[in-house]
Amino acid sequence: MAPQGASVDFPLRHGKVDRPKAPTAIAWYGSIVTERVWIIGAGFSRGVGGPLLDDLLSMRTYRRLKFEYPALHDSRHAYWVYYLFHHGSRYPEGDVPGYSGTPKGGSRWFKNAEDFLEQLDIASSDESSAERRHLQLLLNEIANRYLSKVRTLSKHGGAIRRDHVKDHIPTFEELGATALRLMAAECSWYVPIPERISEVERTIPYLSWAKSLDADDAILTFNYDCLVERLRSDFSVKLLDSTETDGPQLFKMHGSADWQASGRGTIQETIRREPAPEDEEYRPIMGMPGNSKLQLRRYDLSAIWELAKAELLAASDVYIIGYGMPESDASAREFLVAALAANQRPRLDVTIVLGDDEFRSKRLQATLRQAIGWRNEPTVVSSGHPSNTGCVVALPQYAQDFLQAYAIDRDRRACSGTEHLSSPPR
């Protein structure tokens, strides 16, 4: 069903439908609901160097910070975030650089970086949480066993005394704020500046894809980076843009590395600025795993989520590129699955592209097939194409493979005048 207060009709392809009435804060939203919805995650940006889950807070990204954001790399708080994660993961990449003779060991507390960030986010916002108590025990363990030989915290380059260690331990609030800046840094360095993006070879598939889109396309991104909006200048970025454009619509579901609240501190008055992870006052509007992400969805960015829901209800083609609905994204998973299950189009085709992660592809495909089971079971006709009831297909491609092939096929269909007759071949 459509969101409360919405007026939704589903005419023939290329017809226009009324967008649901938006909250008054962004009542300027517009009047056209798109036909194709793109849901993108970390795997989408991987082709231009973006991090996947195993890359977050890794020593590889830490070394990269030394060249891209040296002031952040050298900050004491950043070192503590990395050290805390690696100690709680039993040093999966060996010793933490910069320490004199870091012993092996540690405790197995975190499954991955998202698990760590979720626990840190809860600990920094809830003093009575179990996560805070657990992380405090881990910090104490580090301080008591390992930090007597830290050289980087000494003004003279030597090891500091054990009784001074606790004076150097950041608060959970400081660790949480630093983790936010680190995530912004790890999700920013690889995005070329607009003036150079066409000169980078690995962006060719992305530029071709972006050029093929029009006002009937909407992009729902769970990424913090600014890659999509740099691919072309006329994306209508919801929450920031007060006027409609002829380009595709972009919904940044978890915020953005270049969003920051204005002086009044209200999300409705968000301003855009270049990501500045080295600025200690830099607080981007980004939903970190944990309570922050859920609070953004329920309150500050709720209007974006409601309007994105309307796009999913009206879509006839949905492309899920590089977003495997991670375990930590329970709220987003419920939102997407429920919206697709309520989709009222006569035909709904869902294409999943998750690269070489076969299990996640099968998991997502099975979940969506189960959720939209009210439709007929997908069948294949003699031509080899899906039947008109719609289907959920997982393709063994990387994002850049699919995007480039899609753009070529879209151009061919546009030239032949058949684009409106059927979805791209699956």
C-alpha cells in the first residue's frame, strides 16, 4: 500500500504518477515518480577503489590515510580507534604499526568493522549500555598489557610510563566522533574531483551508465561517498536541492560525507561542503552502524525514506547493485523488502549484481523471492526471457560490468525506439 497521505496510480509505462505528499519541510519535492529504481551499496563503488567490509579500518586503509589525510592519520584518537578494533579482532593483519613490539593476542570481540562500529556507536551514546561496559574492559586490557611501550604518544619518542597511559585514553564520545571522521575519510579519498573524473579510466563504465539515465530513474544509495553525484551535474539530490531537474533523482539514505548541519544545527538546513576528515570540528551527517543510523532514518532523514518508498512502490524495474543488505542493516532490509512486497506494478523485475559474493547473491535472491511470493512463480518462455509476471535474477557480474553493458543496451534500445517495450535482457 502507498504511504499515508499518498496518491498513487499506476498507468502504462512512460505515464506519470503523482508523488506522495511530502512533509511540509520539503513540500517542494515534485510530481513525477520514476519507473526504474537503482539500489546501490559499497560494491557499486568498489570498481573505482571504494572499500568493502573487509577493507574498513584495515591496516591497508590506515596506511592510505598517511598519504591522503596525514593530520587524521597522526591523531592520537584515530590510532586508538584502529588499535581498539584490531585488538578486539585478535590482530587479523599482524602487529599494529607504530608500536614497539606489540604482542600477539587480543580478544575476539568483533566479527568485522561494522560490528565494531555498531558497538562503539552504542557505547558513545548510551552510558548504561552493555556495549560501553564491554569496550571499557577492552580498553583497560589494552592499557594494562600493551601501551607501556607506545612511542607515538610520547613527546620525546620514547615509551611512556604505565601510570600515564590512562591520561591518553580518549573518551567514548571522542572515539565515536573520530570513527565518524575515519569513515568519511575511507569513503572519500578514492572519489575523483569533478574536474578530473572523466580522465580516470576506471570511471568509464560509471560515466556511461550515468549518461544513460534520465528523469525516470531514481537512485537509492546507502553509501556515504559522493561518487554518484560527481558522475553528472544534474542529479537531483533530495534534501539539498529545492528544485526539480531533468536528471535522475538521488536519495542518500544514510546521509553523506559532504552533508553538514548549518549553523542552526537542523537537518532541514543541511549544507554541502567538501569532506574534511582532518578538521576536528567536522561532523558529517552520516548514519554509522548502530543507534545513529536508526535515529537518522526515523527522524532526521525520515522524509527521504518515505519518498524513496514511493519510488519503490511505483517501480517496474529495480536494480540492486553492490548492496547485499548487510546483517547490520536490519532496518534498511525491512524497509526495502516490505516496499518491494507492496509494489503494485503488474510486472516487477529485480536484478541483483553483487560481484563474486555467491552466498550474498543467493541470500538476497531467496529473500526477495520469498517476500514477493504473491506474484506468480518466475518462469522462462521459449525465447529465454522471463515471463510477464516478473522475476528476481542474480547475475554473476561486477558492478562496472553490468553498468557498462546496461548503458550500451540502453543506447541501442533508444536508437531503435524499443526502450519502452521491455526491460534490458537478463
